[in-house]
Amino acid sequence: MEKIRDRIEARFEQWARWVFENRYKTFVFMMVAIGILLSNLPQITIDTSTEGFLRDDDPALLAYNDFRDQFGRDEMVIVAIKPDDVFDIGFLKKLKALHNELEEKVPHLDDITSLINARNTRGEGDELIVEDLLENFPANDDDVAKIKKRTLSNPMYKNLLISEDGKFTTIVIKTDAYSSEGENVDMLAGFNEGAGPISQEGESERKFLTDAENTEMVTAVRDVIARYDGDDFPIILAGSPVFTNDLKKSMMKDMRKFMVMAIIAISLLLFAMFRRVSGVVMPLFVVIVSLLSTVSVMAIAGTAIKLPTQILPSFLLAVGVGDSVHILAIFYYRLQKGDGKEDAIAYAMGHSGLAVL
């Protein structure tokens, strides 16, 4: 066993000497390789969804995906408004304008419901009338009073489109279940004359709404409601898509903040340990480039950063700096003993290379 270890350490020494002799070529090659990797960094995705905790083949996730196939996405954006008076002509006009603009400008929207288009089913004489609640927009206070009575007496509206006390009203936005990337699948293909049934493989090509599309949708909603929000029209935004988007932003903000704090703390400790600028710059350069390269490889592989893996940057920083300290401590020690740079590097790699690996 000792002989095997001695051989491995000797190989590390040989490799270190070869790199030292070809340091400029090695540096250029590494910079080109790292540059290619980092070019993929913008493609990294972040998944803060609950499904991100599960493997793709997890039975619970497969069952949930089957549910979404049959019934659509069960996540909604709630736009809640609390004016001085819900049943005021001026407010209802503004609510209608907001409803229409959301319907026009929000992408990946499957359905939108508010008092403006809520289904109103009632009987008048021998007739059954089905219409939108505000299909005939009120022109005076008497019309508003009728709509108020009709609204508050309908149990289907209470605690969904209007609060029980009539002070809150909402716009409920249901998002698409599927990503627009799957729109190339012809849903009527199976009904064409002479066409066979739609294959399972074709159905599986459709992706559920992606994190990027969820962000696009929430951003569009926020852009629209920002033009209406005010003291006389206070808006509160809620719903799981909004929570997921805000959680992602918060996670990214925290990752950046703690990364900066960690780098500052590590820099101070490295300087206190080595008392050299090179003892600070070299380890940090190596670990930061390694971290960015790792995230780039995740982007290339299509692996998203998820809540359980958000610790990865801090973990890589700690491990990478620890490895660098092992190598540099021995390197500087051998320099002080009178070794040349090549011999000091070779000795440090032979001594700690296997342990670091």
C-alpha cells in the first residue's frame, strides 16, 4: 500500500514539474477552457418549486404530473383590491380596465376571473339567463345597488371574488399548465382522417410551465398593477407563483450577499495566515473560477440550482480554500527553507496532492 501511495505522490510531483515547465501554455489552455465554460453561465436556471425537492422519477411527482395533465395547474395569482367602496361606479370602471389589461398583457394566462366576468346564472320567469355579472355595465346608482345585492347573495362569489363583508374584491389569474415550448404539438392531430393516435412520446414532449415563464408572467402582472395601485385603489398581490418568484429573488440576493461576506472573511484570514498578497489572490482566484466553472457545468447539464443545492457555492468556497491553504502552506515553507519555486511546488504537490484529490 505504501508503494502505491509513493508512486502516486511521485506522479503528482512529475505533473507539477511538467506544468511549471509549460506554465504559459497551461495557463492559456486553462483560460480558454474556463472561458468556454463560463459562456454557458447565463443559462443557469433556478428552481424554487416544491417539485424541485423530488427526483424526476419520484412516484409522488409522477402522480402530481398526472393530476396536472388531467386538471391543469392548481396554482393561481390573486390580485386583491381593498377600496373604500367596492360597489362604486368609478371603482368598477377602474377594475374593468385592470381586468382587461391583465387579460391582454399577461403571458401564459389560461383564465382570468373577477367581478367583471363572473358567471351570473339566474332565472327570470320561464327563462334561465347565463351572463357575465357586469355584462351590462351599471349606468347609475340603482344599477349598482342591484349588482351589489346580486353579488353578496351569491355564495359562489363569497371568499373567492369578494370578501364576506364586501370590502375586498379579487382578480383570480389561472396560469397555463404547459410551457409555450410545447405548442408545436398538434392537439388535433389524432382527429385527422387517416391519422393514428397521438403517441405517448409526443405527449411527453410537452413541458410544464417553466420557472423562466413563471417569472415572466409574475413580472408582467406586477408591471400592469403598478399603473393602477394607489391610495384609492390599494392592490395586494398573492398566490403561489408570486411566492415562488419572490423566494427565488430572495435566494439569489442571499447567495450574493453571503458569497461577498465569505470572500471578505476568507481574504482577511488568508492575509493574516500568509502575510502575502499572493497568499490571498491565488487561492481566491482558484476557488472563484472553480465555483463559476461548476455552476457553468450545471447549466450545460440542464441542472437547476434548487433550495437543497443553494449551499453549493459556500461549500465549494470552504473546501477550495482549505485545499489551497494545504498546498500554499507547504509551498511557502519550502521556499523559506531555500528551495526554488519549481522544487517547492513539486514537493507541495507530492506531499498534499493525493490528500487534496
